Amino acid sequence: MEFEPVIGLEIHVELKTKSKMFSNGPVLFGAEPNTLVVPLDMGFPGTMPVVNKEAVIYAIRVSNALHMKIDHELHFDRKNYFYSDLPKGYQITQNLRPIGSDGYLEIEVDGKTKRINIERLHMEEDTCKQLHFNTFTLLDYNRAGTPLVEIVSRPDIRSGEEAMKYVEKIRSIVVFSEVSDGKMEEGSLRCDVNISLREKGTEPFGTKVEIKNINSISHIQRAVDFEIARQSKILNEGGTIAQETRRYDDAKRETILMRVKTDAVDYKYFPEPNITPIALSDEFVDDAIKNCPELADSKKVRYMNEYGLNEYDASQLLIDKDLSNYYDELTKYSKQYKLLANWVNVDINGYLNKNNITVLNFSLKPQELASLVEMVAKNTISSNQAKEIFNKMISDNLTALEAKKALGISEQISDNEFIIKVINEVLDEFPNSIVDYKEGKGRALGFMIGQVMKKTQGKVNPKLTNDLLLEELKKR
């Protein structure tokens, strides 16, 4: 029997604010446990929540990027449950009136565009971090109260690849809009997957299984693909799918049972009594949208239309926001857009990967790399010489001119008359090479170029020399 997966995703995004959602407690990753808490975070009696204005602005930005209807009145609710990660015994969230609703996101899979509909985006506070050991659990309340947005998709996803592409696109939006660093390894972006199988061609959903807290984009595809295979095997063998919560174990490349679910939990939501509804003016919402940094999709269009980059080069630049920012700085000092993109995508990326650093730790200033690229564009140095200079600039912290001088590289000769004169000297000295070339022996051309280089001590422009040599050979 053939089955169709029905998949919906819930993505939690920690917002990059200075303080928490409802308190002035600071937000900082990696601080000593329980050092970033204030009385409200711990649920002390008498403390009152105050809504973080910056978090609201960030939520509006993401809602707009996801083509959502934006509610101009904020409503918060209490989600009641007792658990060790929730010191108050309830979580302040948005239930019936999310700030964003009825949106969508388009992804590219196998060269085709697919629209994933999104049900809602709501704001809430994060819970504390739990560290589980064999006989005890430690609680770090630093994270308690950190602003979150939760993005809930419709069950429109049909494969592990689609799920991965969807999360990649969401991550790109929150990173480029500067509302979150999107670091899954640090918990800034967490993903829960709801997946069921139904017989192909039928409408009713199967029994839903939830995979919790997947912390890597590549793990999302693996977890979904494994779960599809696991459920298919059970159904084909005549078994039934249990409603349960599972986690993904990458070492075993499989999902593992955490707990069996029965009925849905009744959280007994009710309006948060300490936060009255807050009206958002049209001007406030419009300003939040207008001041959003440029998103990757917009940059891609600009790179292709204004800079003449192909889709591949533009997409490569946009894999990393900091790298695209570096490229944007380069374009302030040089108009060689395609050449600049090639240097960033190949040479800089290669150096960063080899040394396991990010472009934020890259020592070469955009102005100096642009200066080097201009030398190549003007044919004053060859591409091979440019790579020597590039490495010298990094190793000795030099400018392009200083590195060129230190390496003893003189300017490349691009004088047509001079080069033609040397070419004809070579052709006169090696008439057999002309015969070999005419007979289709490819190595003859390389030999003649090598002789020109030898006579000029490698100072002539290689591309120009090649073109002029071909022209002179036609005359012989």
C-alpha cells in the first residue's frame, strides 16, 4: 500500500532582544546559570509583567515577511500547567488572538515552487533550561521569560526535503530581518514536527506523531524521512500507529519514543489579567515593517537585476548573512560585481572553511579586497598573481599595494604592439609549432604561450597574449 505523509511544523524562534518578554531581565546566551533572573522570571508574588516593545516590533517584521494578517490589537493569555521548567505555573502566550495569522511561505524543491500555508504566529515567553542526569535534574532559569515567536504551519508539507527547505527559509527570514541569530545549536530556533500517514488518494489524516526539539536543519530531513519509513512499515504489516511524542537521535539515525500521548492537554487558557489589550497604531505597525533590514529574497533579486549575478552566485552569497554584508561593503569600493562575487564565494569562503572561522573574524577589510579585484579587472596583475597577493595580505596584514610590492610583482604588460612583437619572434623561432597547431595538436598553443612568457619574464597579460597569438596564427 502506498502512503502519503502529512506534515506540519511548529517553529520556536528566540528573539534577539536586550531584555525578556515581560521583565527587565537581560537576555544573554552562555552566562553562568541562574545569573540573569529577576523576581518576575521566578514568579515571585506581587510582580507585574510589562510587554517588551522591541519583541512586538520583531514579531510584526516576521509576520509581514510571511505575508500574514497582522492584528493591530495585542491580546495575551495564560496557558496553565505545572511543570518544573515553568516557575509561575503558567506561561504568558497568545491563544485566540495571535499577532499574525493566515500567511504563507514559498519554497523551491526540484526546480518547482511550492506554497506552504501558515496558520499563525504568536508571541510568548520561553521556559527555563533543564539539564537531566540519571537521578536528578538541574534548572537554569536564565532562559525563562526570553521572548519567543511560535510559527505554526498548516499540514501542507509532504516530505523531509520540503520540511528542511521550509525551516531553511524561516531561518533566513529571522536572521536577515535581524530579529534572531537563528542558531539551532544554541536553541535560538527549535523545531517540532507533527507527522502522520494516510493512504494515497484519501482525505482523512492518520494518527499524528510528534518529534520534539530537532536542533539541526539536516536532522529535520533525516528525522522526517525515518519516521515516514517507520510508520509505513508498521501500517504495511497490519499494525496501528500510536499517538506519541518522539525525539531524533542522530547517532542512531532514528526517532526514539519519549512518551505516549492520550488526550490533548487542557491548558485552561484564559485572558492574562495583568496585561490589558494594547492597541497598535497603523503608524507603529508600518514603521516596524519599513525599518526591517533587507531580506534574502529581496537581496537575491537586487544582486541579479542590478549586479548581473547569475542565480547560483547570488544564492551562494546569501547562505550566510554576514558574508552577504561583506559583499555589500565590497560593492561600495568596486563595480566589478561578478568578479567580487567570485572572490567571496570561492577564495574567501575557502579560506574561512579551511581555518574554521566566520567572516566576522576575517582580517581582510572589504576596501582592500576591492583594491585587489580592481587590479585584476584592469589587467595590471594576473589572476594567479592576485591569489599570491591575497594570501600575502592575510598572512602579513598588508594592503594590496604593500603585498604586491613585498612579493616583487611588477605591473602586467597589456601593450598590444609589444606583445605582438614578441609573439612573432616566437613564431619565427618555432615554425614547427605553427605546423603542429594547424594539425590540431593542442599542446602546441600552450608551448608558444609559454615561450612568450619566458621572453617577457611572465609580465604579459596571459589572456590578452592568448587572444593575440590566435590572431597572429591565422595570418600564417
